[in-house]
Amino acid sequence: MKEVKEYLTIKSWAEEDRPREKLLLKGKSALSDAELIGILISSGTASMSAIDVAKQILNHTHNDLNQLAKLSVKDLIKFRGIGEAKAIAIVSAMELGRRRKETASAKKPKITCSEDAYQAIKPELLDIGHEEFWALLLNRSNTVMKKQLVSSGGVSGTVADPKIIFKSALEELACGIILVHNHPSGNLRPSEADINLTRKMKEAGRLLEIPVLDHIIFTDNSYFSFADENML
């Protein structure tokens, strides 16, 4: 007579061996890759636990998380026990890991002059055919904490609301702001509206003790700095 192997659900395991409880008791580093993925997919099949399902995926990728990160939702749903919702959870977790790595490796620029500010915002504004208004939020050492898109408009202009700019600055506990907007036309001359906005922003920054350190007019080939031209 053929022996029937009894399948034990995770709930029947000793509490300290269940992945969620193990994480709480021993910390996240105590869990294997399969256990972490098991938590993500939550449940298994009638004959496999969530961890068993995770192990079959890891076996397919030779236990290489970089290979796992390359699998799409369509790839993952081919595995027994993985439906669309579970596949989406795995893909989302891997993407978060990628973004964390990307963020950690990206050195945040320190602003010491107008050229530094121009280079810092260049990836966001180069080759843009419409006008955008950005704010560089700086910490006490003038390192860029965040690049904040304030507004996006047409070819000839965009609206910058001081309330939006300083709301972000206050939330990030910024110690200074550099304003930047582009002129798709390539014209570096500030308009009367640019000058008036700069004055308004400088006054708001003074009252909130978050100084406006510069206002840069960006073009693909050059820039205009209000600070360099003594217009702040």
C-alpha cells in the first residue's frame, strides 16, 4: 500500500517557525528568502504551503533574487499556486528593492554655486519643450534633499504657487530653497513676472526662515542666476 505523505499547513507549525511570527520574534534577517516571499504571497495550495510555492520559484531562478526581479507577472503566474494578485505582490516588492538600491547609490548633490544648481536640475529639464517650475530643497549643508516639481505649463509659461513650494519645504524641514524654471525658447532674460515672483518668494522665505538662495532660469545650453546678477 502506497504511503500518503501528510501535508502540514503553516498554521500547524510551531509558532516560532511560522514566517510572520518568526519575523516578529527574531527579526527580518532571521528569515530565508523563501520565508520572506512566503509572507508576500500569504497562502499556498491544497498540497503546498506558501513557503513551498516560494521555493519552487526560487529553484527556477537558481536562488538568484536578481533573476527573480526580472520575472514579469505573466512569468510568475505560470507557477503553481501563483495567481495574478500574488504575482503583482512579488513584482511590486522587487521593484521597491530596486528603487531603494537606486536611491542609496545616488549621491545627493551639494550646491556651492549657481553652476551646481544648474547641473543638479539638468536631468529633469533638459530637452523639455514646455515650461516647468521646480524647487531644490536644501538641508543645512546645502545638500539637495529633494527636487520638487511645482508646476508644469505650456510653451510660454507656468504658474508657481508659493503656498505649494513652501508647504513642501516645511514638510521636508528644508533650510533653504533654490527656485528653477526653464525657458524652452532659449531666452535667458527674466520677465517682469519672473522678477516679481522672485521678490514675493524671497519675502515669504524670510518670514518662514527658509531663505530663497537663488532663482535659476534654465535653458539647454546655459542659465541665468538671480543671485549671480545681484537680483535677489
